[in-house]
Amino acid sequence: MLYDPVVAADGFLATFYRMRIVELAAYQARIPLKKTIRHASHTRSENDTLIVRCRLDDGTEGWGEGLPRPYVTGETIDTAFEQLRGADLPRQLGGTIGCLADAMAMIDRLELPSADGDARGCFGNAARCALELAVLDAVGRREGLPLSHVTRLVPETAGIRRAADRVRYGAVVTSMGRIKQAAHALAVRCYGFADAKVKVGVPEIDDGRSLARVRRYVGRHVDLRVDANEAWKCAELAAQVAPLLPAGITSVEQPVPHAEVDGLAAFRGRLGVDLMLDESLCSRRDAEAAIERGTCDLFNIRLSKCGGFVRSLRLAAIAHRAGLGYQLGCQVGETGILSAAGRHFACSVEGIRYLEGSYDRHLVREPLTVEDLTFRRGGWAAALEGPGLGVTVDRDALRRVARREERWRMQ
């Protein structure tokens, strides 16, 4: 155990404990879903998730999660493990940590092996997210500070900080049959959600009729937006969006593939609806390109695809400075670990247009946390007050879903 003498603000000599990471462990967790989720880019009934555990020299443990998506950042669960093996983690994360800010700086400096052609700087974001959350959770627990405290320590967030005691999540209506969709839309209304996202772009579904049906059952008071998951081409964009406008939608998320994203600049402000980037918004480079080229009105920030908590905070700050909006999204199959991280983000960041996540009990069969983080009626959910992530990982559940495990001793 290491101690450093430090002169405190009141002039007295104080002694602060300096921490070390002694072990990191990575797990491939196969999370079964309660129902099949379908959209234009993918259909899934289970999810391969990267879980990372960080242990400090006093025994304190922290947990992190990342969801590799090959069609978003080019990652798979296998490449995530390869990056962790090739990163020389003992060298990069083996130093002493004096406080939460030290841990943030250490993760900020972390370099993961890159992939050829990663011009956007997003390959490895899922692995980075899982590592970052595990370290910040452990150090936050050691210091008695919640993850939301990190927002105060990032200089760029000065204009968007807040401290909310609760937040409100929206609903998602996925691609499904007519009767199921009507029932789902009616449930959105009865549950009291204020907003909902509708998945569009699946070839055999008439999106205009589908959206009209959803609007009829959710009522006029619910804010509706759509997500095409790269389903269309720029040449057909106006024709695809026009039948959706009578339903009163407020935004269209990722309407075209990333390869065509620059073409959205010609449509911005001319479709009668805001444009949001998702698959094309995974890094600072993506954000700066979007602003420079004028391709969107909104960023969809998701912790895993954007490289973790701190990098996501910076993306929100970039959007704010540029006069753009932003939502905090989630990825299908997130467990309670990422749900908790998203809750801390949402409670500490001002101006989030839409909030997605915390579907735990409604979607995943193994949420991996003892606490139930599922939003309540109306989409409302309370802030998490405990240190670090503020949740307890269910180790028995993790053992049930783990498919492999690798460990790194740091000393």
C-alpha cells in the first residue's frame, strides 16, 4: 500500500492513499434476449457482450461493459479480446492512481491496437468502453464517488452539467407484424411514455402505413421519431421520408449508409424533419466531420460505440458548442452495467433531447445486476446514488452466461 503526503486546501498535511490496479479480467457473456429484435441492419435474439472486471490492490472491484458491433464500429467479440491481448495492459494501466481524475487520465492515454483503414478512429470503442467503466467504477467505489462525478471533471462539459434526481426514458417500437405493432403502440400509450422511436426501412413493411398505425394507437401527444438504420440511399431519401411526415415525426435517424452520409447535407432543412446520425457518429472525427459538412441536426451518442463515458461526454459538449442536439441512445442487449452507466450520464448532462436504455427487465434474460434498473411508469427512473456505478454485479448470473474468460495480472 502506497501513501503520499499532500498539502490540503486548508494548509494541513494530509495523507492520500494511492491505488493500483492489480488484476483485469475480461468475459465473453452471451446474453439471451426475451424477444427477437429486428431492424434494417440486423436481427438478433442474443448478444455477445464484453464484460471487464477491474480489481484494485485493496480488493475493491469495478465492472464495465461494451457491445462490439461489426456493422457500427467494425468490432466483434473476437477482435475485442485480440485488442486487449495486444494492448500490453500491465504497462499502460499498471501505474499508481491518486484519485478519480488520475484514473480518467490513465484511460485517456490508453492505446489499443488499431485496425487497417480505421480512418474514423472508432475501431476498439467497445473494448475501450468496457475497460474505462471497470476502472472508473473501481476507483469511484474506492473514493466514495458516483460515476456521475466524472462529468464535473471533464472541462469541456462546463456548459452542459446538471444534477438530476430522476430522468425520463423513451420507448422503442421495432419492426414487427401489424397486430403486434398495434399492441406495442397501445402499451406505449398506456404506460405513459412521452416519446417513442419507430424502426423503419425493413423491405417488406410499408413504413407509411406502419407509422400511421403507431400514431393512431400512441395518440397525438407522444413525440414520434424514426430510425432507418442505414436502410435507404440518398437518391430515394425524399421519397422515403414523405409518407412518414403525416404522422408528425420529429427526426429521422441514420437514413443512409455511412458511405453516403455526406450526401445528407443537401437534405438538411429541406425534408421537414431533423436528421440524426448514429452509425456515422462514433468518434470525435465523425463529430467534427458532421459539423464541418453540415450533415445532421442531432447526434445519437451511445456509450459503447463512442468509446466510453468520457468520450461520450466530449461528443455531447461538441454538439452543444456547435448548436446541435443530442440524444443518449443504447444498444440492443445492454445489461444492467451499461444501463447504470447510462443513468449516470443522463442525470449529469443537460440538454439530452431523447433518452434510450434501461430496458433490462423488458428485454434481457440475464441483466447481470442485482438491482433492477428498468424504468418505471412513464419512462421515469431515479438517479443512482451509490459510489461508482452504484450497482452490484450478480456473479452467479455472469457465470451462467460466460463463454470465455481471460485475465491479466498487473504486477
